[in-house]
Amino acid sequence: MKEKLQKRMTIGEYNQSVNLYADRLYRFVVKNVKDTHFAEDIVQDSYEKMWKNLARVDGEKVKAYLFTTAYHTLIDRLRKEKRMNFVEDLPAGEGSYASQYNDVKERLHEAVGHLPEMQRIVLTLRDYEGYSYQEIGEVTGLNESQVKVYIYRARLFLKNYIGTMDVLV
């Protein structure tokens, strides 16, 4: 039997991956958790996991490995946090629609925050990070048609949530 040889990652490629992907990985996570310290921890955990698996990581698939690892770490931590915060109430005023927003970016950020977890993640990967449907599927474990459906639903929600541009200005 022929074994498929995998190109193993070198320490130089690891260091290069930090330069190439750390900022993008951080942006992806912080847009989904809205907590900079939490996002930094997830990015650091992702690089730590890659370091521990350096001999098994394909040097040509570093980006996919990092985003997949960050995605799974993000999901695990969010689920754990939901279980811990299940009994707690929201602080007064949070989630209120009464606050007036004049800034379109803030309003859009608020709307994205109201999306269901999976829709927010795939939308962030597609529209903020520029990943293809196939790449998003690889990161999240969804097939391309599922990714497209989640993105469609997310955009539809945003359209309905935000309404017309006249409402924003």
C-alpha cells in the first residue's frame, strides 16, 4: 500500500503563520464574541494547539487548521459559558431597542450580534474575512449548501432588522 506523504509544518512556517493569520483570526473571533480578552485567549489557544501538533499539521493547510481550531474552541467556550450564565439575567438596558444609533456601523454591529451563533459565524467568515463557501464548509464542518442557507438567512435577518437606510440616518 502506498501511504500519502504529508508535508509537515516547520518552525519557520509556524512563525510565518503568526504573521500571516493572527490578525485575521483575531478579527474573526472578536466579531463573534465581542470581548477582546476572550478573543485573544481563543487565538492564543489555537496557536498553542497548532504548536503541540506541529508534526501533524500540513504546512500547506495552516490557515484552514487555525480557523477550524479557533471555530471549535469558540463554540466550546460559548457553550460552556451559556451553561454557566443560564440562570443569570441580562443587565438592565442591554438589548434595548430604545437607544438611538446614528452610526450605521454600530447599528450593523448590533444587528450581527442578534444573529444565531452559526449564522453569525458563517456570515463573518464570508463577508468580513472573504472566505469561499467551500472554505467556510471546511472550517465549520457544514456542506456548501448549508453554508449558503445560513448566510442567506443571516442577510435576510439583517435586512429586516435594519430596515431601510432612512431609518438609520
